Amino acid sequence: MDNKVILITGASDGIGKETAKALAKQGHTIIMHGRNPQKTKSAYEEVKTKSGNNNIEYLVADFLSLADIKRFADNIKQKYDRLDVLVNNAGAQFTGKRKTTAEGHEKTMSINVFAPHLLTILLLPLLKKSPSARVVTVASAAHKMAGKPTLSDIELKNNYSMGKAYGLSKLYVIWIMRHFVSEMAKAGIGNITFNTVHPASATSSLGRESTKSLTTKIIYFLWRPLMKTAAEGAASSIYAATSPDLEGITGKYYGLKGEEKPSDKFYSPQNELIVWDYSMNIIKPYL
């Protein structure tokens, strides 16, 4: 199928916008998601102009609200009869002290883990209708530096730190997307693949809600010359979304130079299932 229906979350700036731009240039039907209405509309207009593709629309939702994700998914299911590619790009890192959403969940875990888990399940009916669907989820190499997870405290009510929350959230979402593979196999669904990608360090507006601390600013200043641009960082998402090389390939992790191995230091099928079950319990009221 040449023209694919592709949803990209977190597409109002950074890697998400560059992913949308590149896939729009390939001629696909693009659905751009963003949180801020003005910012998302501006990104939509830019992508439409630079790609010359008129088959683009944008939808707004706050992915820190599981209820809003449900509304968003229902809207898509009303508008489209199939979905060929879901790019779970939306994510965030929150500076400062531990914060919770209005629904009571730690914000980093909510947007980086529970949100893509919920959205993917809600959109499975549309993905099943594609001849060959792909779910691409943006992780991060930061999952290798988060330290040992405490699976009895997934939302880090104790011993919270910004870096730990972000790194563990990316580890957990890798596990969840890997678990989707076995869930689909059990259900006899063979037309959907699930892969994760890491974009290397890319210059984007990932941090939210707080002025960066002096330490963060110093680290950012030192690392910035080594960071990829958003356009470069989007390469792994674009590759995983549409490359013919990955037809039928599932459960893999890709970086800018192709397939890589995610950290397996703390991995076990049992740990994967603990994270899956915990997240399922959180998102169940919205299914």
C-alpha cells in the first residue's frame, strides 16, 4: 500500500514535527497530534506547506490526561476506517520535584508509559484493518542509565529524581511494546508490528514546567554540540515507520545506525509482565 494513514503524537515540534514532515513528503495521509492548539496548528501549516501534501490534519489532546486520550482516540475512530502506522512520539521529562497529574499519576510515567499503552490499545481496531500495520514508539538511550527499577514503586513515590523517572519510563515503555508482541501472538493477530526507536540526543523542547536548574543548564551546554538536530533525530522513527526493510519485523529496537540492543540488565519476562499489569490496571477505566 503506497498511501498509508499515519498518526504521529507529539508532532507540534522537534522530532515529531520532523517525522511528520518527512512522512508527508512521502505522500502519506498524516494525522498530527499536539497539546497546544496554536503551536500544533502552526506546525501543521508548516508541514503542509513544506511537503506540498494536502492530506494532513491536526488534532489536539493533552496526553497527561488519560480521559483526554480516550476522547482523542474516539475522535480518530470516527474519522478513519483504518490506521497503518502509529508513531508514539509524545513524551516529556519534568524538572523539579515529583509531580502528579489531575488523575493522580506521576507525570513522567503517565505521559511516557501509560499514554502510549492506552492509545495503542484504543487504536488496535483501526490497526487491525490495515493490511500491514506498524506501531513505532520513541524510547531513549536514557533507559540504560536509569539504574535498577523498583517494581513495587513504579511511580516513584519514594526516591524520586527527574533523571531516574525519565530513564525508567523509557525502559518500561520498551518492555510494554515488547509485551504487545506476545499479546498479539496469543490473540492470533499477525498484521501489526511493534518496534521501539531511540533518536539519540536531539535538540527539542522535552523539558516542561520549570526553568532548568543550573546543573541541568551546564550539562545541556556541554552536551549540545554532540546532540543531533530534530531532523536527524527523526531518522529512526521515519525508518521504522515506512522502510520496506522492516516489513513483518517486530519486537526490535532501532537507533540512528539501525538495529540495536536495548539494555537487558534488569529484564525478565516476569518483570515485563509486572510493568504491563501495573499499567493495564491504570488504563483499564479508559478502555
